[in-house]
Amino acid sequence: MQAKELKPTIQSFFDKATWTFTYIVHQGPESPCAIIDSVLNYDPKSGRTQTTSADLVIQYVKEHQLKVEWILETHAHADHVSAAPYFKKQMGGKIGIGHNIIQVQKVFKRVFHLEPEFKLDGSQFDTLMHPNEDFKIGNLTAKVLYVPGHTPACVAYQIADAVFVGDTLFMPDVGTARCDFPGGDASTLYKSIQQLLSLPVQTRLFMCHDYPPTDRPIAYETTVADQKSKNIHVHDGITENQFVDMRSKRDATLEMPVLILPSVQINIRAGEMPPKETNGTAYLKIPINAL
């Protein structure tokens, strides 16, 4: 008789400033857990950071006596700063991201003219995840799904009937991710989305962001069936050519995310700040007319 697959317990945390969802995935009190897509609060006006959002996650971990095994990133985010090093310092765990982060590092080392010592091998992260790789969160089995298009390094994490899709998909009334960042590609994103939508229709999909187009409440969970029937950008019947045409025209009208310059510089370092200079202060760069 085949063993019954364990279903995860999923707790979401919403960061209003960046419209980002962080997830804790575990199998009950006193079990190992994974934290997915964490947020370090960053004020672009002052350059100051805070751990308010991350501390809510830590409070939950402590209240449920969880053991942090993984701190996972779906990609190097351009709209918020990762709190991964803060979690690792406070609670342990390994920081993981898709192996193609190396491609993203190569692009942005040039864009930001980073220090020569910055390595282009992903070694800032504890683990580089490969397509279709399985790994464990306690007794839960997780699988890495390679879903590039928004960035070359995007992955989703499938745990039983739940998939954490990063920025590939949004709620059906919002649509799909942009593809105009360096290394992004709308045709590639379409193929990645089709991979997700080929999963069983009851599969639960957990969003990294929500940007409600109306006054509906914030939402983070949908299903393959809902996406196939209702997604405004990529529902059943939308061809690859139609999607690429829509995405290209739409992306041309979008402004850059408010936090793209600080976020990418920090997130390709696994959430660490740039090396401090001789005065003891770390600095971020603002490239002029580069993006």
C-alpha cells in the first residue's frame, strides 16, 4: 500500500508596504519548517532597515516551536529586500534559490559595477536548487519547479498539493508577471506558466504578491482550475503569440519597482548588505540611465 502523502500546514504573512506574502510551511507544532520569500523592511527615503515583518514570522516560529530548516527564495526579488540572513542568524536554516541565480549575478554585477571580489557562482547562498530536485522539510517532500521568464532564476516549490509560484502568476484578476527586467522573456514565461497549469486542476497555487485591481480583499491562494478559466492574461485559449504581444505592450507602460535598485543589489548577495567601506558603513549604488 502506498504511503499517504503528508499535507503541509501553511501560514501566510502579508507585508503591505511591498504587497508581498511570506510563507511558513511545516507539518505541525515542534516540526521542521521552511520560510519562503521573506521581507526585510527597507525605507528608500532614509536607507534604513527594520525587521518588523520578519519578527512576526519569528514570533510564529517560536510560538509553534518550529525548527527552521530552509529559508527559500523563489528568485532574486526586485520589489523587496530579503530577510534571509536575519532569519539564519536568529534561527538557523539553509538559504536556497534556483541555480540560475548565477546568470542574474553576472548581469547585475555589470549593471552595478560591483566589487571585483563579488563571486559569480551563487556561493553567497547555502544551496542552489536544480529543476525537478526533491528535498525534505522534515517529513514533507518538496520539489523544485524551474519557471523562468520573469527572471532567468525563477523557481516554484511544490509541496504536496501546494505550489509556491513566486512571480510567475498573480491572482486571476491581476494576471502574470512582467518580463522586461534583464534576462526576462515573455515566451519563456508563457511556457513556464503552462507547466504550472498542467498540474492537477485542484492544485493550490500560492502567490508571492497581490495587487488587487478593485476593492476586493487581499488574496494569496488560488487553484490551477481558477487560473486556467479566469486569469486575465493567460486563461485557456490564449496562445503564446497572443501572450507575448500582450506582455510586451503592457511591460512597456510599467514603471520600475520602487525598490528595484536596493533590492537586486542585496538579494543577489542572499540578502547580505554590500561590504562595509573604510568608514564602517555599507553603501548601495544608483546607476544613472542604466535600467
